[in-house]
Amino acid sequence: MELKTPISEDVIRSLHVGDLVEITGVVHTGRDAVHKFLHDGGSLPVDMRGGVLYHCGPVMVKEDGQWVCKAAGPTTSTREEPYQAGVIQKLGLRAVIGKGGMGDKTLAGCKEFGCVYLHAVGGAAQVLAECIKKVRGVCMLEEFGSPEAVWELEVEKFPCVVTMDSHGGSLHKDVFASSKEKLAKLL
Amino acid sequence: MAGLKENLLELIRRTSAEMPDDVHRVLTESLQAEEKRTTAEFALKTIHANIEIAARKSQPICQDTGSILFYVHVPVGGDQLVFEEAAREAVAEATKKGFLRQNSVDSLTGKNSGTNLGPGTPTFHFTQTRGATAVDVRLILKGGGCENVGAQYSLPDSRLGADRDLKGCRRVILDAVLQAQGKGCGPGVLGVCIGGDRATSYAFSKEQFLRPLDDRNPNPELDALEQEIVATSNQLGIGPMGFGGKTTLLGCKICAVNRLPASYFVSISYMCWAFRRRGVVLSADGGTIEKWLY
């Protein structure tokens, strides 16, 4: 299923754990420094309502005055667990892309505010960079450095799996529980 | 010195962009074994496409080009400081060219050095080899996602029922696999050290990643444990990226070193599927490439 940004709440509510989606439109990167900054009361000069936040610290190189993305896979999301639900509410996000999944607080935030967690394939920096058609801009570059800056990216058919939905479903919880049970039998 | 720097730059480029054959082979087997039309198969297909694009475009397999770990065997009398200087220059240039991400951050100020150079980065592990005439350089780039799921256990561990024996080691290693789930970008490889102190134990666990994936442990007990950990882990259903599936681990390499009577550490380092490890043998002055490793 293709998701075009900005995404409506109805579309988000129609998604369930296990769905494969492709995002087309605009996504913003944001990771550790930005989450703490927003949590501490900071604000960004970009409007992300209905938008998508991507946990990613890309490799960016300036070629002929233009930023070019050389690699852009997801980073581990769980570090943002203390802040994510608040950031979803504050920015009006409809989707968060990352890897490794997130915890109960974010899951509750997804349910309350109508958001989903999308898992991109970790390490697949080239496949995902090929989906980035243009680097539209950047903010907080000086303050946070390149991997931590907020990059505005135009993407086409960016592939992800819904692993946490807006109905309380989490693939991460399910796989952890079933693998723990299996291990107990194998010990 | 100029030749050494150029050769190390090429080593960094290859390590960042080109998957070692031994790991690629095991990933191909795991794709063939996975159930069709599942998210696990989607993840493994994406991984394969990614490996192909990175090599073709000479760009990083993963954007997190990680900790830069040099393992260098030098002949007796080889000047390690000259090597370090050339390697630092090569690292800074590789960063400028985009083979490495700007990955060295001041822990107190949060400022990124922008060059990958700074206190503690990159790291060098030198060994002198008597009678050697060449310099053997191996490079590992280890991303932060997999580094963060590493774990160290102090045995006995009553919570896990792990005593000071190989059965206890097995219990804690499998606990590390369970806790890691897909967070370290699985399917991954474990490097394990039994023994040592807290620092050396982790250091030796990482050196296990220098072993080819298809080698066998010369110690029969450790060899059996390595095989068993992989087989058991792959029955847990964690799967690629933790999506559920058949392949959770691609390999497990274990070493044992001596310990204090009072200590019994088991240290587990996790390497993601994007297992970036390459090596090169250089002439004694570093100026000529004798052969590529892996």
C-alpha cells in the first residue's frame, strides 16, 4: 500500500501490524539530539503536521552546492522511547520510521494520537537512499552536526513494515514473548 | 607514507562498501531458507539488493560506518606511530569522500569533530610479529546499533541460573540473543569471550569477528558450543530485523582467555548483518599491496 504525505488519521487507523507500505512525499529526519531538544521545550522551523519523522543519521555530501544523500538507513529507535509520544503529539506526526521497535509509552501514544511505527530494514542504507529523490533542506545542522540534523527529504516508494499500529498492536511485543517462551523450553 | 595512506584509504573504501564473501554466502543461504512472501523474506531481499548497490556505487553499505577498529600486525621494529599518522589522514579523507559518516562526537559538548578523529577515535590494536616482513592490516567498522546490544555477564548469575561452566555460558549467551531481538540489525553474528577482565573480555570478543564465518574453532568444546548457539538461536523465531522468521544468527565465534579466580565474565559482542571487515597485506613500508584478505 502506498502512503502519500501528508497522511490522514483515517488512513493511519486503517493500517495494522504486518502491513507492507511505501511512502511517497516528504519525510524529515530526527534522532537523539532533536528528541531531547523538543522534549526540553525547543521548537523547529518546519511544519510536520500529518508528516513522517525518520530516525536516521544520513551520510550527506555537498556536490556542486547541492546536498546529496550517500546513505540513509534507519537508526535504533528505542533511545527515543522516553520522548517519542510527546514528540508525536507536539509535531502532529502520523508516522515514525526507525528500526528495532519502541516501547509501551510510544505504543500508547500511537493509539491516542493516531500514529504508526514503521520499521525500515536496518542497514539497508543504499536501497533506502535510492528512494530519496531530493534533499529539500536542512535545519539544526550547525547545532547538532550532520547525522543529528533535521533533513527534509523528498522520497518515492520508501518501503517499510508496520510493526506498531494505532490499535495497540506491536510485532515487537509479540516476537519477544514468543521467543522467550521458546527459549525457556530449549534451555 | 603517501603510499601507505592511499592503501589504507582503499582499505576503508572496500570495508565500507563491499561485503566480505564469507558473510555474503551465509546471507544468501538464509534468504533461500526463509518462507516466501513474508516480512522476513522482504528484509533479506532488501539486504541483498543493498549489498549489490553499495558495491556498484562504491557507497557505504550502512550509513552508520561505526567504530573504526584497526588490527595491525607489524614486523618487529615497524614504526607504529607512522602507521597511526597515515591511518588518521586516510580516515579524515575517507570521511570527506563519504566512505565514512562523521561519527566522532565529543561526549561532553556533543560537538561532532566532522573528521572521525578525536580522543579515542579511531582505535588501533597493534601486535608485533617476529620474522614477519609484511604489515597485516585488518579493519572492522562496527555500527552503533549492534554495539548497543552487546552484553557482559558476571557468573554465577542467579537470575538466569548460570553457573561457572559451559552450560552457564550457554545460558547467558542465549539470553543476550533474546534481549537483542532484532535491535542489532539481525541476522547477526556473535563474538564471545569467556574470561578476562571487564575491558579485555570485550576486546577479545570483538577480535572474534576477524575469524572467517566458515572456520571452525580448534577447541572441540567451544566448537560444539558455537554450533549449538547458532542452532538454538535459529529456533527462537526472532528472524531478520526481529520480524519473526528462520534466521536469527548467521554465526557465533567464541574464545576463552584466563581469568582471575574471583572473576568469570562472559562478554558478548553483536555484529549486524552489515558485517564490515576487510584486510590487506602491505609491504613493510606500507607502500605496496601484496594481497587482499577475506
